[in-house]
Amino acid sequence: MSQNRANSTAFIEAEQYSAFILRNLHDGMLPGIMYRNVSDFGSGTTLNIKTVGSVTIQDGAEEVPFNYSPIESGTVTLTITDYVGDAWYVSDDLREDGAQVEALMAARSSESTRAIQETFETRFLKKCNTAQTDANANTINGFPHRIASAVATVSSENTILLDHFIKMKLAFDKANVPMAGRIAIVDPVVSSTLDRLVTVTSTVTPFGQKILENGFDRDHQFLMNLYGWNIITSNRLDKGTFSDGTTSVTGGVANVFMSVADDNTKPIMAAWRRMPKVEGERNKDLRRDEFVTSSRWGFGAQRVDTLGIVITSATKV
């Protein structure tokens, strides 16, 4: 008698698994060019950095003494505040009975580190928003650096306008911020609104190309250069209810405008006290291998005159 499916069910594997392990799809990370990486902070939890203001020149006259005036000075601080990690284990039983367990553990470690990186970026963008005073225009040299969209029509509400880019350009010009290195990180919802307002071309500026070559992957989209702003999208911008002191946006997103021309102009500084690393050990009592990933870092606002926030709806286009 020949063998068939009906009389050989014991030899049919109910499920088959591909040798290819499907991993989560992630978007690209913001490159380190976005913040000043503080290298002279090897110990302690708080770093104090001195700041120097501007000098006011006086008109003089013969036999008239000048007034002795001090230069403004102060400090900004960076504190190691974030302690982030992950832990997992693999049992001996799984190693004995499973297949591709080592590949699974390698993927688990990679995903853990990636999650820490995403948390770092999210908190960096949140720091950009909280570095300003909410419900305040954050005026510098007479021009606001915090703008909330007041658009209110039947079809759209609190959406981005080209005028917002023009106003932020003027605010940066009045704050003597260099033209080179200006970037705007906007939500994909804002990107969709811009698609309706302007004709988007695929031309990438040399500065935009530099950013793309230093850390961006497929899903951080370079949109365009508009009024001097190299516009890039991110899904990790700070979201909530925010205001500029005149208009409050519920369910809003804080789109970030900044200068990253050099370390002196970058508004946010950061320090990694412990880069993400994986450590493992054997638990003989529970018969399993245990792994822990940990990291420590901190952020600080080193200047606010090179920082701008435009608050728009996180859902309306």
C-alpha cells in the first residue's frame, strides 16, 4: 500500500518557518549633526558652561570719561538625566528545542539598541520644544521665535502657512543667525500641507545632501529648501497642547527650526555618559542566559536665539 496524506499525518509538519526572520521596519535616525556632542564631560552629573553676552559701545568726547560697564555673563547647564535600558533572557529549553535561536537573540539585541536610539531622538526633539517657554512668544530682538498657527477655516485648522517660514526667517535674521545651516524639522502632516502649497522638486541642496549622507535613511524625507530652510520630516516631534501666548493649539505638534552651522550655533547640546551596550551572564539556577542593555545621557539648551518652534495641528492638512 502506498503512502498518502491520509495515512501519514504524523510525518506532516503542521507549520513551516522561513529561514528569513522578518524584522520591524524602522525609519532613519537624525544624525549627530543636529546637536553639539559635548566631549569634555567625563564625570559628574551636571556640567556648567559659561556664556558671554554682547558689549555696548559708547560715544566719547574730549575730557569726558567713558562709563565702566561689565559684559553680561552667565552659565548654561547640561545634566545627565536619562537612564534607559532593556533586559531579556533565553532559556535552555528554547535553545534545545528551537531553531535559529541565535539569530533571534541577535535580532533582539539589535532591536533593543534601536529602541534606545529612537527614545534618544524623541527626547532630543522634545528638549527643543521645552527649551522655550510655552504660552510665550519667546521674543528675541523684537521678533518671536515661537509661533502657533492661527489658521481657522472650514477645511483646515492650525495648519502650516508659507508665511510661517517667512516669519521664522526674519526672526533668525534679526537674531544674527547665519544663513548657512538652517534646518526645519516638520511633521509629515506639515509635509502634506506643503505639497498643496508649493511645487516640490527632487533637487537637494548641498547642505541637505550633507545631512542625508551623515545619518538619514529612507524614511526621513528631505522636502525642499524654502526661504533658506532645509526642510526635513520626522515622526518624533513633540506633540501635545502648546501655545505662543496668543494662540493655543490642542493636539498640536512642535515643528523645530534651528541652526546647525557649527557647534556654537546649535541650540541643543547632548552628552552620552554610557553608550548603549549589551552585557550577559549565565543564570544556572533558572538555566537560562540573561542579557541587559543600558545607556545614560543628558540634554541641555545652550542657546535659544538659534531655535524656533512653529506649532501646527498634528492631524489637519
